Amino acid sequence: MVSESEPTAVALKYKMDATKATDRKDAKALCSNCNFYTGKPGDANGPCSVFGGKLVAAKGWCASWAKKA
């Protein structure tokens, strides 16, 4: 599981709770609907390619968020 204190997470402003991400502009932007997230729908956590496949919170957010195609 990615920790908010890891250097990459800090650099990308990752928050396990997207509502605490001050740079998030789209209220619907979550890790679970990001192009880099490969977890299953409904899972609490899932792998993220931005973090080398480490688990991130489905309800999280980071500055690399890109809408799932």
C-alpha cells in the first residue's frame, strides 16, 4: 500500500482520501476512475501503474489523475 509520506506520493500530492486533496479540481476524480488504476470495481484498494503497481486507495487521488478511457 502506498503511504502518503513516500517521496513519490508527496511529489504527486497523493491522498488516500480524495476529499483531503487540496489540488483536486474535479470532485468526481478518484483513483478508482483513473486511467492508471487497475483495481476491480468495488475494491477498496487497487494497483496503480504510476506507483509501480503498488496499491492505492480507490477513494484516493493524486496529481497524475487522468480520466479512464
